[in-house]
Amino acid sequence: MSRPSHPEYSAADYLIINTGATYIAEPRYGLTYLSDSSLHDLWDLIYGEVTSPVIEFTRGSFEVDGELDIQADDTVVRGQGPQATELKLGDGVDTNVFAQNTYHHNIYIGDLTIHGNRDNNTVGNGIDFNPGACTYAGTSQYWGWVHINNIQICEMDEAAIYLRSTSGTHVQSAINGFRIHDNDGDSSGYDIALLRLWDLWVGGGGQNNCADIRCSGVTTSIFDNIYFGVASSANLSVQGASDGLLFNGCRFDNSTAHAVEIIDTTSRCTFNGCTMTNFNQSGTTDTHACISLEDTTSYNNFLNCFMGHTKITGDRWTYVVDEIDTSDYNKFIGCVSGYGAIDGGNAEHFTQNEYSINGNTTIANCYKDNGAAWNA
């Protein structure tokens, strides 16, 4: 799967400037000069002038007083960088910042910060794309080429990014170079919610990402070099019959529950070179494993992963892997487990069993970090 290409570096049709008293849309030659005291109204005026606009925000802060709806194919929205351009939801607006409520493809949003002002709003996602049943080139259920890049999303009362559609929707899109923090999350508490989509590429690029993700019905997608951190539940929840996901070089850290949970008949997920640390921050003994497998007839692979360092004060943990159902064919190869307790507890290895397995799972060349084999 190749990353989608987008016209994000095309010349801007309109440059949006905040004068303090009003918003100006300075046009490219031949277009109409626009201005309005409302950013939301100015946004609609731009779509009245340009079928597929390239909209660029200057440096500064812009108050969002209504949902900015993506209204056409080939729309580009960009700022001057996450540290230079901020779109902040106004007090009591109670809406999403960017939204797509009808189908459009080839969309770019990037190079800016979205601030949800959650102390003064009760609802709202940063980017909420929910186009429903889509058609493209005569084929139903096809929605794609959405590129979210070089973006910071913070202080949302709900999720930072919420992409969802009807069953079987083709996305072929990318989310990369993001920093997400201090959001309340979707109904399950996740920063990024991806529902019923396929062909995604999600790439982080360092420890700045700090996002937890819920995948439901997501297939044939790649998650590369993402830092999953500070989760109110699991760092990652894969559910809803998701299939064919690759997690490569990711770190799962500081969850209150499992580091990774795989449930609801999800299968064929591969974790390669990943690190899972500091799970079970809630300190609940015998409840949260590093890897919780609660599906049926699954074929997941964990290759060369480090799994360990649960944070339970005064207690040590039992399982790295807790496999609940019987008809599983999971594989753990070349994995290492760390200490069972840190920060106040007895810093011991997992002294009972590294795993609880019930099916046809394969475990090969897996060791504690003191060199002993798992379950030795």
C-alpha cells in the first residue's frame, strides 16, 4: 500500500488573516475579496467562490464559531505549522472543528493546531469525518484519500480524530506527523477512533504522538512508529472483526488497563518490534495483563516485542499474556518480558506464569529479561 498523494503544496486560493476585528480571505488573482466577522460564515463564502479550494491560514489564533464542513473534493486546509497557526473552538460553540458530513475525497488538513477549549465546551471532535454511505466512480462504499499531516490536536471534549463510515468503506488515507494530548476521547475514552475503514497508513514519528487508538472493523492497515501513551483504558483496543493490521515499532505506555486488548473475533494482527511498558497504572491486581486476547479463532503474531514493567505498588503481576478463549492460533516469537512491579513494589520478574493460554498458541524463544525462559 502506497501513501496517497495530495495537492497540499498548491498555491492558496485564499489566505485567511485575523485582523482582530474581522477575518479576511485574501484571494489569489481573479477571485473575490472576502471578509466576515465569523470564521464559519467566511468559510462558507469561500466555497461559494471556489469549487475545490486551497485554504491557507496565516500565523496566529483563529476562533472557530461553527463547524468547518469540508464541502468539496480536493479541499486543502493548511496553516504555517502547529506552533504558528491555531484554530480554537470558541466558548459554548459545542461542535466539531472540522467535519465531513457528505462524501468528498482527496482532502488534506495539516500544518496547524486544533484546540478544543474543553473547559468551555461540552461536545466536539477535532476532525470528525462521517460521510455515511459513499459512492465514487459508480462504486458504493468508497471513500478515500484523506491526509491528516503535521498537526497538533488538544483540549477536545471528545476525540481528536474520529473517522468512520459504513461497512466495507475504502479509505486509502494517511494520518502522520501528529501530536495529540489532553483530550477527553470518544465514548470509550480514545483519542483516535477509526471505525469500519480499510487501507489506512498511520505514522507517528516519535514520542510526541501520545495517543490511544480504538480500531473497530478496520482492515489491511499499517500503524508505524506511534507512541501510545497516557491512556484512560487500554493504549490500543482492536475490535469489531478488524483484520490484517500491522503495528511496527510502536510503544504502548502508561495505560490504566491493558497495554493492548484484542477482542470481538479480531484476527491476523501483527506486532513487530513493539514495546509495552507501564501498563495497569490503576494498580488493579489480577485484572489487567500486558496483552489481553479475548477474541475467538484468531491468528495474531507478536514478534520481537518487549512486554513488561507493570506499575503496581506493592504487588507483582501474574500474566504478560492473558488468552481467554480456546480457539486461538496466536504466536509469540522472540519476545522478552520485564519486571512485574516497579516504583514501590518488589521489583521482581513475573514469578508465576508469563502467560495463561488456552488454545493452539505458539510460544518460541521468549524470555524474561534475566535470561530465564517464559514460565520457567
